[in-house]
Amino acid sequence: MDHEAVFECEYPDAERARRVERAIAVEVGDIEGDRTTATLDRDGATLTVTVAAADLVALRAGCNTWLSLVSVAEDCGAAAAAD
């Protein structure tokens, strides 16, 4: 892959980062195509999402997809914590 974007998401604690990681990890490998790949890595309270793509259009689409997944996982986690 020729292009790459790396996003570091920092959370108040490692448990919240772990919850987001577990929520989106099931998508790794399932939603990737021939032009994009994604990897997740967590170090304590920091979740790193790396999106690699063959071209800039695919990179933008991959970034939108993965950032949306992170956002939904965060929102769901916040809603569950509020109950």
C-alpha cells in the first residue's frame, strides 16, 4: 500500500480504550477491500488505528469508515456508562 494514515485515540483509562478496541476489532478483515487495510493496536489508554491504502481516494474512504466505527463505539460506551 502506498498511503497510510495513523490515528491515536486517547481515553481516560485503559478499560475504555479496551472496550472501543473490542467493539471495532471484529471489523478488521471483514470490511477491507483490495485497496485498503486497517490495523488496531492498543497500549494502555491509547488506541491506534492505522489505515493503509493503494490510492488517496481509498485512503479517504478507509479513514471515514474507521473513524466512524470508533465514534459509534465511543458513543455506545458512553451511553452504557450513563445507565
